[in-house]
Amino acid sequence: MLAVENLVVDYGGYVALSGVSLEVRAGEIVCLMGANGSGKSSLLNAVSGLVRPAAGSVSFEGRSLAGVPTYRRLGFGLAHVLERRRLFPYMTVLENLLLGSYLPAARARRGEALERVFAKFPVLRARRDQLAHTLSGGEQQMVAIARALMSAPRFLMLDEPFLGLAPRLVAEVAETIAQLNADGMTVLFTEQAIHQSLVTAHRGYILESGRLVLSGTSAALLANELLQRVYMGLDLEAP
């Protein structure tokens, strides 16, 4: 569904991504993992059109996205939830959600989409008139995901959806991702939390300093000794 080939992202001489290639097939949950500064957000931003790659290509459902503006990519069915949620803090939950359906096709189905997200996130119906900044971190993450769903995407990208959340809320967001996938959504998300990411995803990629260093199924990566030692800090020789 998504193909990224030899992608290079350069911020005025600082190379954030260097020749990265990956793919996401329809129906998958794929996680892109790595430390801060590894290039995770740059890759999602290049896919959604927020940054222009210096080299390489991005295609969605076989269609090149070169030169396609972000709003048109959204119209193709590709939605992006940014890191730290990026809600409008002094707007209500409802107002934030409605902003997710600003394209004409989505606006025509706004009422139907709103009922779908309220059915999926009942707490948001109860909080619809509450200002976004007064919500808990987990509730804000739900608003950010729900806002993206207002455009009825087929492919959802989430940038560090577990960031700053308590363990219980991390589990709730992971369950939400699994439920969306079960409903037919293809998902690509980034994270620093290796174990939780691989438990949630079908496959994973690990970035280090803008380069891919490991990839595979979640089961294979969880069993990889290098990943356990270097990225998860496990002592394999401990009794």
C-alpha cells in the first residue's frame, strides 16, 4: 500500500534520512522504531508531504506522491497524526474533530463520520464541549486519532502515539490501534518503546541515525539478540 524507496531527507545539510526503503502492505500494522533524532518523524512527514525529500520516492497504492500537496494526499486516504497530538488547546473537542473533515468529500459525510468516532471513543461524546487542553493525555491522544478518522482514511500514520502516557493509557492506545486494524485500517506508527511497539505491530523497522539497521516480523525482532542487548537493554547472560 505504501512504498518508500531510497528516501533522503536533508535539512540544510543535516541528513535526517539516508537511503531508507520500506513498505507497508494493506491490512498491516507496521512500527518504525528508534531513538530521538533517528529520523522517524522525518519519514512520516515525507510520506504526508510536510517535508520534501532530497532524493528517493514515495508511492501510495502504486501512485507516486512526488509533487502532491498534503491535502491531496489526505484525499487519497492517507491520514497523519503528528507527534504530541497538536490539538488546538482552546478549541473544544468537537471543534477539533470537525477540523478533520475539512475536505469537501469528508465534509459531505461529516455527521456520519462524527457518529462513527463517538461510537469508537464514547468518552469524546461526553467531552465534546470541553476544551482540548483540559483533557488527560490519553484523552487528547484519542481526540488526535479521532480527528484523523474524520477524513475516513484507509491508511493511518501515528507519530509516537504512546509518548508521555502512563502504562495503562499506553495499553488503551495500543488496543485502539489493534481495533482500527481489525476494522480494516492499515497502520504505520513510530515509537521509541520497542517492546510495546512490537507487541502491537505485525512487522517492524529500526532506524538509527537516519539509516535502517533492522527489520522483520515482530516475533523475529523480539527474538533478535542484537535488538535485546542494544535496544532493549536486556542482560542475556543473567541467570
